[in-house]
Amino acid sequence: MNYQDLQIDWLKSFVAIVDAGSLSNASIIVHRSQSAVSMQLKKLESALDCTLLVRGSRQIELTVQGQTLLGYARRILDLHYEAQTAFHTEDMQGQLKLGVPDDYAAKYLTPVLKNFAPRFAGVEIELICEQSTSLIPRIENNDLDLALVSRDSVSRGVLLFHEPLVWVGSSQFEIWRRDPMPIAVYESSSLANKIAINTLALQGRRYKVVYHSSSLAGQIAAVESGLAVAVFTQCSVPQHLEILGKEQGLGPLEPMQVAVYRSKQSQQSKAVSYLHDLLIKTLRISPV
């Protein structure tokens, strides 16, 4: 039997649709028109003689055959990219501006940069640590090349994983017993704030904002000193603080969608492309 070759561009479009959740969002990732992405998906399905994706009630969903192909597609694309970069990375020069929130930097960014630095000794990385609400507009204004962010919409970059949000307090003070409960918050536009306050409202739990800080260090200080309860990403909770939950009368929180977001101006930079793809390869958890 003669099998039709699976083109790299078809596989890229297929994976982009899965990661982005729609054809329109996928077209941004692969830098092609929506109609071109749709055509590549059709060619891939024709070559395999099966349906890979179906439109569900809320988003595009994988069929059984699509789930099977996704694992192969990711492995093929990873190997394809490794082969390309093996011949085109050593001579790169220049500067790369990378943004990341404080709470994601140590756990998620460190292993990626350890892989990146030896290959790109000639590339200078400028690291900017700010909240996602500050990083997102800087990417859109081309002030940054790349950022790891908590995304506020499905069109914001490529989804990597879901980071749990948790209530955090100090067992020394047990501030959560107070009514109304004192809470510490980031800036008003923070997604974590909106999720926390919405959860409290749904529970009918009374609260009072007593502390504002745009930095993780400031939030930790508020909890440590017994001023307030706060909401942290799970990866950033210090060991000496207590994660709170049902026993303390606090309900579960919606997790953050962590994505890698790239500026339009950086699309031609090979170094940015490599780091962008390395973040995806290292941190992405398959939705299947």
C-alpha cells in the first residue's frame, strides 16, 4: 500500500489548532491565513483518511484518531526542530528581551534558560520580572520579544499548562478565622484578584482588602506578618506558609492558564524563535 507523506506544515497547523483551540488563533501561531490552516488540516485528514478534529459545543475537540496523531506530531516536530537548530544556532548574536512574573521565574524559566544559554552564548538576555497584566501590553507594543504569562484570553499566545491557585495564610496568626476576612491583593486588573474575589462572593464569604502589593515578595510579607490571607500560584508558596482550603472555609480557585506570548516584531529573530519553541517543548503539557 502506498502511503501519502505527512508534510511538516500540515502537522504544524494541526498542533497549532489543538494548542490554540481554534483555526483563527492557530493562524496567528503559524503565520498563515485561516483558510490556509484549514486547507492544511484537510490535506492531513485526506492523507490519513480520517477525521482528526470536530467542532464541539464550546471549542474544537480531538477525535480518537486525532488523539493518536497528536503524540506522533509533537515528536516529529520536536525532532525536526532539533535537526534544524543543530546547524543554525551557534553563530547567533544580539539581544533578547524576556518577560516573566516573579512566581514563574524560578521553577519554570530556570531549566529552560539552562538549556538555551550554552547554545546561544552570543545572545544577551534581558529579563524583566513583572505581573502578566504589565507584560502582555509590552509584548503587544513590541517592547518585549517574549513573555511567560497568565493569559486572559484563549488568543493570548500558546497554552503551556494550568497552574493551580491556592489560598495561603500563616498558621501562627490564623487570620482566616476573622469576619470579614482580611485579604492581600495585587493590582486591581490582576486575574488572581478577580478569581479570588469571585470565589469569595460565590461562597458568601465576607472579606476586606487590607493590603496591596504588585510584587510576590510584598504578598509574602503580608501573609507572614499576619496582616492578611492571600492567593498565590501553587509553585510560589513558601514552605513555612500554610495552604488553606475547605477546613478553613475557603473554596477551590480556578487555575491560571500559563502561556508563552510572542511579539509580532520578533517573528524574524532566530534566537527568539528557538527560545519560544524551547519553552513550548519543555513546559507544555499535552491536553490529551
